[in-house]
Amino acid sequence: MTLRIVWAFVVIILLPGCNQNPAGSVVPPPVALDSDAIGVFCGMSLLEHPGPKGQIITASRIDPFWFSSVRDTVAFTLMPDQPRDIRAIYVSDMARASSWEDPGATNWIDARKAFFVIESRRQGGMGAAEAVPFGNRAAADAFATANGGRVVTFAQIPSTYVLGSDTAGDQTEHSDVRLN
């Protein structure tokens, strides 16, 4: 009987720790793009701009940070004065977009799983160089063949490409994005 009580006590104490699911470990889903989505840097409705979009969800904010271009989305993750409590980064999957003018409201992909075409002839929503995201490598390769550029992963996008001028410049990869 005493052994059962001790065993029950051990189970009651240790079992809850086996199924812990901290709030930060569950990646929140993307939010559908609508007329309320206003770009962080431009202050304009995302629906007014062609090309792929981005959203960043943080732990300290209910609504996502919206971006009229993927280039701005990536830049946000590199700027030291921006929030570091990033829980998810989503970008438009242009492989599933209707067109450049209509990149889609719900075809988001985790930026860390996307393939990006950089240095292409296509410009983003604010008329600057863009990092065009795709959910699969074949679609990214086809876009690069048709529009120029090269295919990279999120971690391989040069910080100077998103933080610098519209030219590619230094091709230093970034690895300082923190996702909490």
C-alpha cells in the first residue's frame, strides 16, 4: 500500500512535466491578408502593392507586423531596434499566387522553409529589389530562369541585399535572426 502511494505521488509530480507545451513552442498560424493589413515601414495598405508580402508574428503583440515586400520582412528581422520575440515569419508563396498583382491572401509559407529568388528583374511592392519566395525549389528555379536572379534559402539572403541599396552588394549571409 505504501509503495502505491509513493508511486502515485511520483506520477503526479513527474507526469505533468512530460507533457509541457510552452506557449513559445507552438508556432501560431498565419493571418489572412485583408484590407486592415498596413505595412510597418510604408504605412500603406498591403492591398495597394503588387508582389509578395510578409507578416511577422511576435509574442508581445496580438496582430502581426505586416510588410508590403518580402525584402522588408527579412530586413525587419535583422534590425537591432525591432522586436526579438519573433514566433513566426510568413511570406507569400508565389508558386501558389494567382499573379504578381494578386499574390494571394492565404497562401503563406514559413519563411524558414521557403526558397527565395534574389537579384531578379522583378521589383517588390515598393518598387525596390525583392526576395521572391516559393514553397518549392522547382518553382523558384523556373522563376529565376524567366526573370534572372539566383535561388537561396532564408538564412542565405545577404543582409546587405535587404538592408542596403537596390544592388546586391556584399553577399554576406545572415544568421543573426532570432526566433524565440
